[in-house]
Amino acid sequence: MRTTAAVAAVLAVTGAALSWAPAASATTTECVSHPLGTAGLYAEFVEKDSVRHADSEGAVAVGGDATFGEPGTSGFSVGSRLSDADLAQLPGGHSLVVGGTLKANGVVLVKGSGIAGKVVDNSRGTGFDVDGDKVATGPSPIDFGKEFTELRRLSAGWAAVRPNGEAAVDGRGLYLTGTDARLNVFAVSSADLEKAGEIYLKVPAGSSTLVNVIGTSYDMQAKPTSGVWISDGGAYVQDDYDQHTEAHKSIRSKLLWNFPQAATVKKNYAAWPGTILAPDAAVTMGGRGAYGPGHINGSVIAESLDTIPGAETHQMNFTGCLPEVTTPGPVVTPETPKPTATPAPTTPATEGTPTTPDGTGTPSASPSTPSTPGSPTTPGEATTAPAPAPSATPEGDLATTGSAIGPGAIAAAVAAVAVGGGFLAFAKRRRRAS
């Protein structure tokens, strides 16, 4: 059968629309459901040294030396929210792995066991080093060099994925808005992220989110940024431990912040939702004598980690789905966020009270309730987000970067059909404050 020029044109346009995907040469459109490998099993996965206080609800792995707890100030607990299924997946069944020396003061393994190259009592007579006989000495069951070589390759590869979400600003707030039901990708410079007094993320519940932060350093205290707000299409709510709806928790559990070039990543007192992947960075949580601790409601993967007393990591490991990395391509250069006509907001809908650096109350730079960029919030809108829509991808579903066809592409296909004459017809045992 012969194909006329008009039909060929329709097929070409329609085919282009159907094959659209936010991908680049660095990846395929196939989805990997556990993209972080071994690192994805831990709340803290550190290549070199770690200095920690307070606690981690999940498992902790450190390739170098670990200084846990500070005499007269704090101890460090591990694994309070690990399930039996979580423990069964960990190498050797250990909730704590230290490749070098564990310098311990008041270390408590709530669940699981530990292994370290060496254990040193760092309590200085003020208490104890490790509670019970739960940390053995021996070689690490994790090859940190191998794991971080792969993590750096993945980080570089994901940084080359073409964005399909929009970044916009309204003066103080940075709005990241995506509509894909499976994968939303953003690229933002670390300088633009630092300028944000508040960060607002709106994506469909059940979708995975990749935020590529491009730059050699990031400091959350620079503005400072007072928190991250999440919406699944309803009102924005500030990230606050596990007090959210299942829709908000689903978005957070599938949120990855990728810092492929960063040498330093600094958090302030505000809670941070999702997983931080910074394989070449020294990550700090809180600042001594400056702006207080800050929790991570997710995981941190870093070259090194240093925190002040009070800063915690919570058991909310990454469960999203990201593109398979083949040969890493060039990093996508972020565009400057576009100004938005969002009207001046009023009071935020929050599910918890953010604290000041000294933990006494709402920050002076308290954000106001935002609306979607360019779309005012309906008066009287409920503060609790609705349940995930039936079309949202459930936990564990494989996604592809080409899962949704943009309305612009559909319109182009329809227009081509008209021109062609109609030959062709679219996821702590106690509540903590942030």
C-alpha cells in the first residue's frame, strides 16, 4: 500500500508525540525500581568519615571512621524503626557498619547488630561506649569503593536527564511543578536553590521526583530556607516528619535530590524531605552555635557526614523509580526559574510547626500559603491533601520517563490529523517537630 505525503506527515508527528520522553543520551527510558542499590537500604550511607549525635531511625553504614556521641552531651542510637524485613536485606544483617574505627559514646543499637574494624571507648568515664555486646570487630561486608564508584556514575547520569517539570519564583519562594504521573525531573542551580526562602514541590501522588541541583556547593542557611512544602494537587503542607497524608508521604518517599557536582552541602534547622545523593560532598546537618539542628526525613548518601547534637535521619528510604543510566552524557544546564504571577499568599497550611534555630517557635521568615504558579488558591481550600488519584502509580510500579504525553504534543498530533484529511485519530516512634 502506498502512503501519501499527507499521511506520512501525520504518522511522523503522531509518532513523535507518542515517543516523547524527558530523557537524554545518558539514560534509557527504562525504569530501575531500586536505583540506589545497597545504598538505598540505609538512612545514612557514607564513604569516608562520619560524626553523629542524636539518632538515626534506619540503618547506618560508614566506610571510614565514625565518631558517634559526644561525652557529656549526647549519645547515638541506630535502627529504632527497622522492620525484620529491613534487617533481612542488610549485608550481614547489620544495622551498623563501620569500615574503620568506631569511636563510641553512648551508642545504642535498638534493632540489629553492628560490625566495625575497631571499637574505641570514647565515653571518657562519663558513661558507656556501646550498649550491650552488639558491635563485633571484623571486615566490612560492604565494598564502599565499589558502591561509590557506581553512585557517582548514577549521579552524573541522572544529571543529564532532560527536565520535564517547571521551576518558577515569586520573589521569596521557589516553585517546582510537575504533572507527569510517573517521573518528574527538575534542574536547578544551587545558587537559585539557595535564594529560596521556601521551596514548594507539586507533583502527582505516586510519581517519582528527581531534582538535579547543579553547582559545587549548596548552603540551606544562605537565605535562609525555612522549609519545604509539598502538594499533590491540593493545598501545600510543610514537610513535618510522618504527620502527613499517605499522598504526601508517597511523594516524599520517591523524592531524590541529586548533587552531582557538589563538594559541600549544608543543611540548616529546617526539615528536609526525601533522599540527598551527594557522592562527592561533605554534608553537614546544622551549625554549631549558629542555626541549630535539622532533620532529614529520608536518607543521606555522602562522601562524609558531620552533624550537631539533635540532628536526626528518619527511616524513609527512597522507594522511587528512576531511569537506567547507560553512558553518562553532559549535565543539563539549569534554566533560570521563571517569574510567576502568583498573588501574595497569606498564612501557610502546615501539618506541624517549624522551629527557629533555638527551637522556640515559628521562624521569623514564616512563609505564607502559596498557590500554584499562575493559579490562585481557591478560598476555603482544605488544608489536607486528597487521597491519591486512581491513575497515580502505586508503590513498586515500574515507570518510564516517557510515561505521559504532554498536552502540547497531543495538540500537535491533532492538528496534523486535521491537515492530513482525518486519516488518523492519549508513591520515630514519636512525633518530632521539623
